[in-house]
Amino acid sequence: MNNAAPKAIAVNKAVNDVIRNDRGRLMAGLVSRLGDFQLAEDALQDAAISALKHWGRSGIPDNPTAWLMKASFNKGIDRIRKSNREGQKAKDLSLIIEDKETMHASEEIPDERLRLIFTCCHPALEEKSRIALTLRTVCNLNTREISDAFLDTETTMGQRLSRSKAKIKSKGIGFAVPGPEQWAERLNTVLSTLYLIFTTGYVFGDTGSRNLCLEGMFLMRLLDRLQPEDAEVEGALALMLLTQSRNTARVSTSGATVPDSEQDHALWDAELLQEGQELLARAVQRRTPGPFQIKAAIADCHMEAPEPDWAQMLLLYQSLWRFEPTPVVALNWAVVLAETGQADLAMQKLTELKDVLGEFQPWHAASASVLRKLNQPEQAAQAYAEAIDRAPTEADRLFLQHKMKHLRT
């Protein structure tokens, strides 16, 4: 009787460890076999509950992950049998049962997370849904953690996740890595989704219970491992590493944002910086340029000593424009133009962007900075006031207020 409590604690820890460390692999294998996100998730939950009972009685198996895979698969089949009110699924079910006979609780589980990531990041899903489904399925964030990250209610996020799973099922979105003809387009969707996970954490400071910067980096490292020697994957990972290396230097002791050019380089993470630069160099050597490699190169130019390499950035934005001729790229390009002494041209470009970016906070911040360079303090003050009002964080607000206060100095 005295041994019951420690044994139950050990079993509970073993189950939690598998779910925490291998949920992505388990979900990938289950979705691949069962063909349904929600069914896979429910089956895994059923199996985890069963494990608490069976492992408590028979001991923790040698391969807990494989045990859970087989048990989840069996639970999934049981659910299909119970819900099989019509003959539509009979053929698929017979195939599943045949596959079931070949599964053993001791076998290694193939890592099918690459297919899972591509499915979660399918372009048929809206951006926020792709992010949420990837965090839930691959990273094992629960609904509350995801809702906290996006300032949604748990109920709203739960509905979003349910709709995403239903849409994948209803549209017959294949659980597969795209072929060569679709690779570039679909990969860019995946990279953009993973990078948005990272930037969400970076901009808002990971105030939730999970660090989205680390989750984004984990996912990108996983993608790099599952799809090695792809220059764009390497470029995207390099971009994350270079950005994250500046994390501790980007906010001053007063709580205000510190621009890259004014940061204390001694506060940068030298290990992440070196890894990012080496990864970028390796990607560039493959001679298959892409937007994420260019963005990583721009980030690297921001970190040049003793000051950012604005001239090189100007050329890089010209190259990036060929891949992404978007208003946001044009905005950043205009900022760099101003830094190279072409403030008049920069202001002209910003004015041209007003109709499409007039509600975008960075447009107002950029306009204020350029108007300041043009020695137009009144117009700059108006732009600063608008940028301050729209600032996404308190750190950005403090930085802009400081700039506005010293307009005439």
C-alpha cells in the first residue's frame, strides 16, 4: 500500500513525459493512419488515460512511445467502429484493420512530422488558424496557452481549432509533403507560418505561459532536420537566430525599445549570432536565393560594427522586392533609403504608400523618422503622435515618446 503512491507518480510522470516530448510524432503517425486530426487527438487522449491504468498494473513498457502509438491506433479504430453508421467507411476501415495487424508496441515510430507541419500550414487555412493548429498539434500547446498568446478567449480559440480540423477533413487536404511543382509555394507558406509564431513571441515579449520565440525556433530546427540542405529553411532559421541573439539588448533599463544601431553589442548572444551567421553563409553557398535568405542577410547587416551596413541593405531590399513586391517591403526599403542620405526620395516613397499603409503603425513611425531627417518638426510630431497611439507595446511607445520629446534637439 505504501508503494502505491510513488508508483502512481512514476507512471503519471512517464505518460506526461511521452506526451510532452513525443506528441508531435504520435499525432503525425496517427493522422497518417487514421486520416482525421480530431480522431487522432481523441484517440491519443483515450490511450493516455488507458496507459495510467495499464502501466500502473503491468509496469512502464520498454518503449512507452510505441506503446502509446499502438494503443492510440486501436482506440481510433474503436471510435471508427462505433461511429460507422453507414457503409461509407467500411473499405477504409478494413484497410486500417489490416495495417493494425502489422503494428507492434516495440517498433520504432517513423517521424512523419514533416507531413504534419505541411498539413497544418496548408494555404487553404487562414494565417491565424495555421499558426494555432501548428502550435496545438506539433508543439503540444493547449488551447488556453494558444488563446493567451493571441489575446483570444479559450472558447474562441477552441472553435478556431475545431474549424481548422474540420476544414482539412472536408476539403480532403492530403497528409503529404508537396511534390516538386508545389514545393516552393507551399514551403514559403510553412516558413511564413513558423516565422510568425516566432515574431508573435518576439514582439509581445512572451507574456503567456509558453515562449513562442522558442517554439518557433524549435519548429524551424525540426524542419531543418527533417528537410536538410534546403537553403530557404536554413535562411529562415538563420533569421530567427540572428533576431533572437539581440533579444536581451532590445529594451533599455527604462523599458524603452533600443534600435539595432544603438544596442550594446556586448549584450548580444554570441553563440546564437555565430550559429546564425554560419547557417546563413551555408545557405548562400547553395546558390538558390530566396526571400528568407535575403531577410536573414538584412538582419546580419543590421548587426555590422561599428554601425549597420545601410548601403548593402539597400541592394538586398532591391533583391527582396523581386520575390516579395509588397507594401511592407517597400516601407522598409524607404527607411533604408533615408539612412543612406536619400530622405527626400524616402519621403516620396512613403507618401505613395499612404493609401495602403495609412492604418499600419510602422508607416507612421517611419514617416516621423524621415520627417525628422528632413527638418520638418511639426509634421514629424504629428506622425510621432499617431505612431505612439498605435504602438503595439509599451517599450515601443516609450521609445517614440523619447524621440518626439527631443524633436528639436
